[in-house]
Amino acid sequence: MPNISEENRDSASPVWDMSQERQLTEMLMAQRFNFFLVFFSIVVAGSINAKVQFHLQLVLTAGALVSMILVKALFRTSERLNAILEYLKRDPTHPYTIISAAVGGHGVRKLLWRHLPAGCTAALATAALLSWFCVIRVPSVTG
């Protein structure tokens, strides 16, 4: 840590570059994606364990609505990350540019962080709609 006087410490701004911004945004994206997966799993488990039709409808509908909000946050973070990576690609000496040229393309990032959450949300919304029309029903327990 460089020696800096107390008077100058508060006036000196921290160094923040695009590599650090990329790292922060990727970490945020991963955390949001992991939270989405946990939330989706909880909604599916809750719908499977529903004992009353109204509870099934409620769990699926609320799950679909919250998933839509989470997907919007994921999409926004994904757009931000893509913009950062496009910016970094302009520097031919940056490690991201060098590695991208060596392995090519985005890989599965778009599929994993955009299409999978959108598909899961569409599945929840479809299941919610079908539960309201009683196409998907809670099995009756006969004893």
C-alpha cells in the first residue's frame, strides 16, 4: 500500500479500470443467475408439493411474476457485461481479446445467462396459466 498522507488520502480517487468493472459485473451476473436458479427450484418444488389447486395456482403465478422481474435484472446485467466485453475487445493487447481470438466467440454465455432464464420463466408462466384453466391439477388423494 503506498504511503499517502491523511490529507491526500480522501482527495485521491481510486483507480478503476474496465478489467475491474468486467470482474465486478461478471460476479454480479453469476450471483444473480445462481439466485434465479435457486428461486426457480424452490417454485418448482413448491408447485410439486402443493396439496390444494389454489396453492398450486398461487405458487406458479407468483413464481412466474417474480421470475420475470429477475430475468429483467439478468438481461440488464448481461447487456452491461456484453458492452464491457465489446469495449475490451477494442484493445488488441488486452488478455480478453487475445483469449477470445484464440478460442473464438461468446461460447455459451448468451445461452446460459439469457435463454435459459427466459425459458424457465416461460415454463413457469405456461404452467401457471394451465393451472388456472385446470389443465394442470393437483392430484386428488383417495384413501
